[in-house]
Amino acid sequence: MKFCSECAHPVALFIPEGDNRPRYVCAQCATIHYQNPKMVVGSLPVWERDGELKVLLCKRAIEPRHGFWTLPAGFMENNETTAEAAIRETEEEAGANIALGGLFTLLNVAAVHQVHLFYMARLLDLDFAPGIESLEVKLFSEREIPWDDLAFQTIRTTLELFFADRVKMQEGGGAHGFHSQDIIRPMRFHSDPHSEPG
Amino acid sequence: MKFCSECAHPVALFIPEGDNRPRYVCAQCATIHYQNPKMVVGSLPVWERDGELKVLLCKRAIEPRHGFWTLPAGFMENNETTAEAAIRETEEEAGANIALGGLFTLLNVAAVHQVHLFYMARLLDLDFAPGIESLEVKLFSEREIPWDDLAFQTIRTTLELFFADRVKMQEGGGAHGFHSQDIIRPMRFHSDPHSEPG
């Protein structure tokens, strides 16, 4: 940030009176330009038939991580709820019809100023198709998942927690719980990690 | 937003190519200025002795809702996790030492582009004191809570869910669960609902 978005004068970075951290402040109109974390919201769409379980992944057609696999997810927009964002992103990126379940993971990625949320989802049919931001959309069983070609650490963590929960459910019943974790070392890319992930 | 924060030229509001909603776009450098929801994070500090349970509330010294009661909470900052934000806000607004528990509520307030998160917390001692944004900090039993003088609907909802959980726990055991709700009609104020709540 170099200029004030309200009056176009240059901004300066300093700790405003009564505050305790540096902010971009306009030298002309005194507007304080707060910068806050963004939410990335998506779903974990599951298809289960005849005892076989598969999850839906999208191959990214955009940077960062072009060509790598992700769960459908993207930046939450104004005027929508987290659940609406998860359904919208699943529709936009995978063309998939889902019944949204409960919140499954909340993953802090403080290093890039993001919080990622993933909802459980049940795939309603097989009429999915890649949206403009995906090269391919495909169902994977646990052993088919391209673990070395996943786009983001939060995708890996969410999938790992999902299959770990499945083992516990098969052993002793119960349901998918809610998990919260901090991602200390997000994957590093050549491209800007702050850029729109979908 | 009137001017580009990168080059100071005027921005225009239109749907960029390949997008599906209006964005502020710079006519000069073509930067797209995305606007996304903000997270407000806080805690529900509980003090329990000799079978009596109380919760910690802060009387707001700032707008919006000056003079009304709130749980300690505020906008999440860059470079921190949601749990760190909850602990920081509790320290800043209530001077309170807490042991943070699990995420208790996720409340969407889409009308004002906010998502509010409240964590369960156990008050470690009674050495709390109002910070610069609070007039007063006080413990309240359920019947003492100033229900008509609460600052925000998300505070009311979180407290109601907490005491409803307590009833269930006394009847049949269990623990505080995670709750997610959409706040359709946030409280309306004379002051700007978008302004910093803490």
C-alpha cells in the first residue's frame, strides 16, 4: 500500500496514537488503513457407494500451484456466509452439486495472513465438471490421492484428518469431528503466496 | 474506495474479465482491489468456584455501542492465529489471564462482512482490569447478565448457547460443543456497523 484509497495522498507506516502496531495512515486525511487476515473457504466432497469412499479433487488451472491438486476452495466474498462460500466455490471450481455438512477444519496460516475453513460435503451426483479455474476434476480413493502433488498444506492436513477420522469411526463408531490446527510451515512457492488461491 | 492504493489513480467499479462480481479496478495499473470479510475473534472467560459460575464481560469505552456490554473480542490481526487473537483481545480489553479452550461459536454476520469466532476460556485469577477500550470489567452469573444492554447480537447468541449447553451438561453430561449460526438481523446502530468493534 502506497497511497490512500480515499484521497490519493501518500500513506505512511507508523503506530497511530492509542494503537500498538504499525498501520498505513494517510498523511492528508488521517484515514487508518487496517489490513486483516482473509478467509479461504472450501469443502471436502465425499462420494460413497458399495462401501467404497472417494473424495473430489480439482487440478488447478491458475497460479499459485498451477497443475497441482486441491479441494475446491477460495477466498470468501463480502455478503456471503462461510457455508455459502463453501458451496459457491465447490460449484465454481468443480461444477459439483453437494449437500453441505458441518465445519470440519479451521486451519490458521498466519504466515500468509489466512484462515482456511473446510466443510464436510456429500456429493449428490456425478455430474461434476471443471470450472474455469480447474484443468480437471476427479474422484480419488485414499490410496489414489496424489499426496505429492497437492497444492497446499491445508489440503493435505484436511485430507489426513479426514482419513484418520474414518479409521476411528470404523474402529469405534462416532462421526467426523471438528479440527483446528496451525500450519506453521506453509508450502513455499515461486509465485506470490498472498495471491488468490482460487 | 476511490483511488488505487498502488498508483493513486482513480478506481472504477466493474466486473473484471473472468470474474463474476464487481471489483474496484485501477484504470491506470489494472490492479484489482478485492474486498473480503473480516474476522472478529474473542473469548468467553468463565470463573467457577463452589458450584457458582460467572462469565467476564467488558463495558465498551469506544464506539460502536459505547457503554454496552461485550465479551472481550476484536478484529484479528495479520501474523497471528485465531487462538492468539482471542488471548490478545482478552488481555487488551479485560486485562484477564486465561487458559484458552476450544472454539465455541462461529457466527456469520454477512450483512456487515464479518465472521465472529468465540473460544471457551477459563479465567486463571481475578486480577482483571479494564483496558483502554473498556470502562469496566465484571463477572456476571447467568441471572445478573445485562441481557438488554449487550453490545452485539453475536455476544447474546454466544452467551445463550453457553448457558443452554450448561443445562444439557447438568442433565446428561457431555461438554460444550461447537456451534455455528448465521446472524440474519444484526443489531442496528446509529454509528457505522463496519467500524472497528474492539
